[in-house]
Amino acid sequence: MYSVGNRLKISLFGKSHNECIGCIIEGLPYGMEIDFDNIQRMMDLRKPSAGIGTPRKEADAVIFEEGVTDGKVTGRYVLLRIPNTNKNSSAYSGFNITPRPGHADLPALMKFKDFDVSGGAQFSGRMTAPLVAAGAIARQYLQSRGIGIAAYTKSIYDIVDETDRTFEEISRSTNYKTRAASADLDSRMTECIMEASKEEDSVGGIVECMVTGLPIGMGGIWFDALDVTVARLMFSIPAVKGVEFGKGFGITAMKGSESNDQYSIRDRRITATSNNMGGVCGGMSNGMPLTFDVAFKPTPSIGKRQRTVDIQKMRDANIEIKGRHDPCIVPRAVVVVEAMAAIAVMDQYLCDQELRSLQLHQRELGHVVLVVLHVLVVEIKAVMLPCVPPANGGGALGKLSAGEHLRSVCRVLALHELGPGIEPPEIVLRLHEGLNMGHQRGHLVILVPLEYAMMDRGPHQVQFLQVPDAQLGYA
């Protein structure tokens, strides 16, 4: 399986020509209602349209195996699968010897023993089907919190939509099979795709996505930043070759006085006079719509003769690809972009909610105190250890450096990601110099600095406080 996410974790499994594909979703709120009809509508948007898509037809019926009962989330995780009912592996015979240019065939054959290229295997665009289902669920959650997501086809080959579209205009792209934002562009893009198909060729394009309703300050920093997370998931989509936010690379032709999104007050709300940054500053939302473009390469499977190599005979060869392929994947990819955006934003939203909760506790207690039960609780970023008084009945244990003596004194009850290479039941905490522990029997509460607790990092330095059992409710 292939996994991504912090608070909302998606684990993908299967291959294009296996019996099924699917994913496991962790982190959905218990009791959340699932709109199955909405999920199927999103799945239908991913299906190919006549004339501009592959002849391969799949029902894409989403089957919930675990975690959902009577339309509500009832488990720690949700397992869904989608049967592959229309497979034709014979069209791929020979590609394990003469790999297809532009596909993952060559590197995969070199990397994995006995790799089967049928349908593109785990590298196929078919694998986006369960991601669309997962994204549809994430979208439902976000919509209930006033966050909207919509995308459209901005360009196909040399047909480019030059208009700055509103969220409402983008949302109406579902009325057109190319996912263009107007009837005229839909007609021109359709003609472009069909012309490429007649020439046994293919074309690529750009999908633009907009997310509205994000509160100012939402998002992580550095490696968990909002735009970093979105970009990572966009690049996970097969055939994506570029992602840019706001003006993107075009901002390099502007001066700071032109590129800065200057702030103003409108209707007692902070807003900006432009959105060149795409709604992100410092990895966090600045309150403007999150906007980004995603570039898709032309479909690599084309009927025209191409040069390749025979990896058995180690000589040059030619290849002509037959079978069922999209002359342009952009129209079908729009809903995939929307789905991956929803997954990324929901994950960021859940992280942000946890941060706000921790900040509330920090204001009340002065530290981040994470209560841990006598079981392994994987959501916790700290541990509480039973503190045993010294055997001689004396006072403090004295100074401990690099965890010295701690293993003989404490037994780990719960642990989660305190640092690389540290696993239960034995642990050596990186204690800072000068730690003194009293002799009173109780629990040792590890107070993790907030910035480390929220970044899924092991604490570089932790503070310790011994608290009697009675104060923690264990007496």
C-alpha cells in the first residue's frame, strides 16, 4: 500500500488489472454522515466521455467493506474497494521487453523483479478512482464547514481560457464534457482532442483549482505547509508535470510593488486587493481563495510509431501502441484534482483544529499537557510514565544525561513518535542536563513544546513534571 497524510491518512492498494483497487481512510470523524449518491456523482465525472476518452468502460461502483454502517462512519478506519470489471491485458504483451516511452515501464522493470506492465499496474491512472471516492468524502466534510472546492479545464494543447474565473463559473464546468468553463471553449477543446485522436496522437493541458472559505492562518509551516501538502498530492496524480500557485512562475516578471497582495478592510473583514500569491503566505492561508494550476502531460500511449529499446537484446527498437487509451486525460483529471485538493485541505484542517485545541490548553496550563491512558494511543505526541522512587528511599535521582538510568526506573505505557529509532517497550529519552526527579510515587508527565507536538517530530527538548496520582485521577 501507498500512504499519505497526517490526521487524514489515505492508504492506496491494488493495480489497474487486479480484481479490484481501493483505499483505507483513517481519521474521519466518528459519526460523520456519508452521502453515497454524491460519491457516485464524483465517480461519474471521472468516467471517459464518448469521442474524447478511452473506450474502456468501468461501472466504478464504490463498495464500503468496513467502517461505515447505516450511512455513518463507525470505525477507526473506512475500507472501500472498486472492482475492475473491464480488463484486457493482451494489449500490453511485449511491453515488458520494449517499454513504452513516457510511461513508468522502463524504470519499473529495472526496479522491480517480475514487474507486470499490464494496464500500467500500480502506476496507472486507474488508481485515481479510489482517490476520487476518498476525496468526495473529504469534500463533504469540508462543505459542512463552509469550505468549497471547484476545478476546471484551463487549457488543452493551444486552446487556452484567458478569463479569470469566479468560483461559481468554475463550478459550472461540470456541465461540459471537457470540464471547460464555457460552451465555446468546450466545443473548441473537444475538436482539438478529436483531431489529435484521428492523428493517433494525444494532447495535454492545465487544470485550475480554487478552494474558498479557508480561515486566515490555516495551514502548517515548512514541510507541512498548506501549499507544500497540496503540491505533494497533486504531484501524486499520474501525468502531472507541474504545479503553480497564484501567478506561479509569472510572478518572476513582476516587481514587489506589483506582486504583493495588499490588504484592506471590506465589510469588517480583512481581504486583499489581488491574489497573486494564490491565497498562501508562509505556507498558511491568507484568507483569499487558494488557487493553483496543475499541468498534465499528453497521454504517452499513442498509436504513432515511436523509438524505444529491446531490453533483452539491448538494441534499438520501434513500438506502436494499440489498445484503449485517452487522447487527452485532462477532462477526466479535473475531478481527481478536486479530490486530491479535498484530501490535502481536510488533513490540514484537522491538524489546524488540533493545534487550536492545544493552544487552548496551553493558555490554561502554560504547557501542552497530553494525558495518556494505560494503553498505546497513537494520536498522542507525548508519553506519561509511572515514576518509581529510588530504591534507597533517598531524594532525587540526580542528573540524567541522554536518558541514563531512565530505562531501569520507568516502564513505558504509551508511546508515539518521540524520535527516530525509539520503540516500545524499552526507550531512552533524550533528556536535557539537570533533570531532577522527586521521590514521591506518581506519574511522570512529559510536557512537549507546542511547536514539536504539532509537527510530528520527536521533541528535541522536553520538560518534566512529577504529578501525584491523586491529581491525575488515578488514586
